[in-house]
Amino acid sequence: MKTFKSLLLIALVAIFTFDGLAQDESKAGAITRRRAGETRREKQSTGPNITQRMESFYEYTPVSDADLTWMRVIYRSLDLSKEKNMALYYPEESTENQENLFRIIMRLLANDQLAAYEYLDGREVFTEQYKIKVKDMLDRFHILYTEAKGSSEKHPRFSIEESDVPANEVLSYYVLERWEFDRVNNRMKQRVEAICPVLHRSGDFGGEAVRYPMFWVKFDALRPALSQQYIFTDDDNNLPKYSLDDYFNLAMYDGEIYKTRNLQNKSMMQLYPDPDDMKRAQDSIDNRLHTFDKHLWVPTREELQAAAEAREEAEAKANEIESRDGSDASDDKAEVKESRSARGNKSATKSTKKKKTTKVKQPKVKTNNSSSAARSVRRRK
């Protein structure tokens, strides 16, 4: 009887233990499946090798207007034919580890991993109201596509062949910069807010290419993908040292100011029709941006002394140049006088010679023809 009870107790303990293990396994399986689903959704939302943690790391926290004392919005045009900007164009075709900027943008847009906004020519608003539909954009610029697997009405996805991506026609970019002076940190900050690819297309009969700004994409949304793409910035060094994210954050590009935010919403060409005036205005704006924070503080004693020494040096050099120019001028004047006196002496000698060599004409004596044969007999003995 005791043996039966012990066996029954052992069986009950085994059953309860098995049920507990089964429940733990089911819970572990549910947790694993949930984590796998989260990882899959994370990959679908952010692309390969980019996690939500990376996205949160690159998110920009805007500075409050109360902490800003000065801010200016600048529009630049990046010509990809310039040497400093070629890193955005090449390679034209994607390789194993290299992909140019436009192909990265199009891949993210096609996979519904990036938002694009309308180009409003100086009135850019990055809100849900001005977000464009990728399908409409592809149709507008005649880019061939097919709907990708897993596409839905809420989250459309597209498949675009590499040969159908017009990367060779995107020959410039518009960059929207914000220059801010933060009084909390007491420093000037420059950051890229948005990027717009510009399509250069010629008509059916050739002629000059027409520029078509395609759309704006926010730079902060691009940063996780750009930080994964390293580029060559120098032909002498074949080691890619900088990423595309570094390229924009360090302002390694060469961009021409084509517009500043103003009340009239006019471009630099409209404000300054003359090319020379526009160039001077662009240089003036660049100079003010880079030296703005230097004019805010009272210089130290050492800085004032160094400035005074520099002024004295410049004045001494100017005086030396003036004295040298004055001595050269006096020498030149002396040489001119000498040459003039020499020319005068030569002309005087020439005139005297002429006077010496001139023959004195003797007056002619008229003779009488009748007595021409008679001889004079005077003083003859």
C-alpha cells in the first residue's frame, strides 16, 4: 500500500513538472517568435544593417527658438562635375560595396523606408500635408517600376531595376542649410536640413538640358543609411576614410549659394541680375556666415596687441613700398632729364655743325664784255 502511494506521488510530481516545462517552452517560443517578428519589422522599416537604435541615435533634437539669437537659411547648388562633389555621383553603377547617393535615396523610397516632400521653391514645409506619393513621383519622371512583394495600399513598395534608375541624369543637388548661433553653447552651428536631387534632361531634339528638382528628403532620415556608405574623397588615397554622413556634416562639398530665405522669396539671380554683382553678394554672404561668431566677443589683450602689431607691420610695408616707388620715380625723372639734356646737346652740336659747313655765297661781279680782252698794265715796270 505504501509502495502504491509512493508511486502515485511520483507520477503526480512528474505530470506537474512536465506541464510546467511545456508551459515554459511555449512561453519561450512565444517570446522568440515575438522578438523575431519585431526584428523582421525593424528590418523592413529601416533597411538592412540599420536598427531602430541607430535611427534614434541619428535623430536631431531641434534647438528651441528661445536658445537661438540668430539663424539664417541658405540654399546651395552642388554641381557634380566639380571635383569636390564627384563623390556623390560615382560610381554610376552600383558595385559590391559602393552605391552613389541617388541610388541610396531611390532604394529607400522604393522600400517605403524614407519620406519625400514636394519641392516648393523656397517655401519648403516638411509636414504630412506636403508628403508626396512615391508612385506619383515615379510616373511624373517616367521611371519604370513594378509593385514589390508585400506591397499594400498603406505601405506601398516598388521594385525598380538598376538600369531604370536615372542616376546618370542627376547631375546636381540642392542643399538646404541652417546656420544657427546657440547662446547656450556660445557657438555657431551649420547643419544640412534637406537634400533635393535635380534631374537634368534634354528634349527630344537635344539642346540645353532642363533642370527638374525632384523632391526634398530630410537629411536626418537619411543619416543612418549614409553612415553605412564610405566614399573616396581623394584620388591619391584609395582608402575610403569618410562616410557620406561625414561628407555633409563636415561640409566637404563645394556649393554655390543660389538663394537665401527672404520676404520676397527671390533667388540670387533675381536680386542681382549682373553676374559680377551676384558673385560679390555670394562671397559677402559666405564671409558673414563664417565670421559671424568672431565679431560677437570683445577681443582679449593679446588679440588686441597682435592686431596692433599686424597693423604696424602693414603700415611699415606700405611706407617701404611708397619710398621705393618714390625713389624709382625720382630716378626715372633724373633719367628723363638726362636724356632730354643729351638730346638738347646733340641738337645744338648738329646746328653748329650745320652752321660751320654752310658755304658763303659770293656775290657775282658783273663784267663788261667789251674790255674783257684788255690786260691791266698797272704795277708793271
